[in-house]
Amino acid sequence: VVFFFSSRRRHTRSSLVSWARRCVQETDLITCLKQPALGMVYKLVTINGVPRLKLSEDIDKVTLPGSKSIYRIYINDKLKPAFDLICLRSEVPPKEGQEMKAMDSTKAVAFTPVNVELLNPLVFDGKTLIPPMTIKEGTKQIYSQLDNFNPAIFQREKPEKYPVLLSVEMFNLVEKMMKEAKGQKQHFYLK
């Protein structure tokens, strides 16, 4: 399970589980009753295998181009995740015991994972890849995963940020595409 938290809204573990349980039991994933919608936004990141970038003045709305794989990286403890790593799907996956670098905002970070977990995609090419779980199975899975995280990221007051890093290749692709787009005023998907 990957959680993306809005900076405006933080949830405790119990409220996340409660919300997830409610969403499974009800149709609670809507923005308004007249326009039902899943509580997420699809972003175009590839057209015919060519990575695309959506520009925006708001840096949080700029997309990461290309098809991706997301890995949960463990550094000092095989059970406690250190960060998630976003890579291009075409990249060689990170390997246990092999030193590598990733980008944290603007600086390179070297690390040697003791455990690497590929996070499972739920949907690919519009098809569900993982069979649905019962409420009991989903709740058990969420609790078991949340128990492994640093409790400081779930604090209500001044929670720590859970790091999500980019592979060097992903970072370089984004930087290259942003430089190519520099000076263009339109906000569209770029090759």
C-alpha cells in the first residue's frame, strides 16, 4: 500500500483504516453526488512509449514522465522501510547489497539496500492486476504494513515526512524535459 498525503490533511493510522473500510463498504469515493469520481486524478505520462511531462506553475502539479516502477527500500532493517524509490520501468531494478544513488530534491544520496520490495501496481492499461480483497484481508494488510513504518510519520503535530526519492535516471529525464520546456508559456504534455 502506498499512501500519498496532502500537506493540508494528515491522517492517523486509525482514521486511514476507518476511511479505507468505509470506502470498501460504501461508495464514498466521490467529489459530489452529481459527479461521482474516484478520489484521484489520472495523469498522462506516456504516449506510444514516449515519455510526456505536464507543466504547471505549481511544482506539485508537474507530472513525472514515463512508465514507472516504485520500490520500497530498506537500509538498516529488513522490516523498517527507509524510503520509496520511483524509477523508470525500463531501468535495472535496485538490488539488495548493491550500492546505488538516488535523488532527494536536488542532491544525490548513496545507499545500499538490505531489502528491496517492488510495490505492486493495481491497474495497468486499464486492467486490474490484483484480485480484490475482503475487508478483513485489506484491513490486515494495511495494519501489517503500517506497523513497519516509523510512527513519527503518523504524528498529528509536526509529523516527519516519509521520503520518496527519484532514481538518477528519472531525475535526469525530468530535468531534461523541464529545460526543453523552459520559456514556453503553454501548459501541455511535452515530448
